Amino acid sequence: MGKILLELDVMMARRHMSLNDLADKVGITNVNLSKIKNNKVNAIRFGTLANICKALDCQPGDLLKYDPEAPDE
């Protein structure tokens, strides 16, 4: 079926931003941001996604990837 993957770790590396710094800028806990970073979430609020994009100076498409081969969990 495929799966949407978050490539937050890739964008954080490109922007040389740590998890702690990004969590502070976005206004969420390190634990929740870590779950997003490690694709351990089934949903993300648009407001959170917008804040992440603002903090990393990127577009949502820079963070989201569709993998048609990924197994549905």
C-alpha cells in the first residue's frame, strides 16, 4: 500500500540543527519531536508541521516522502 515518511532528520542535518534547538523553536517537547523525527507517529498537526517548516526554513514537501514499497503497519 505504501507509506508517508517524514525526513525530518535529513532536513535537521542540512540545517545543522539539534533536536533540542528545534524543539524549543517549534514549541513541542523533545520526546514528541523525537517521535516525529523517527517516524513513530501516525499523524502530525498542520500547525506543528508549519512551525517545523518555519524553524527549518523549508517547505512541507522537503519533509514528507511517499514510499510505495513500504509495508503498511
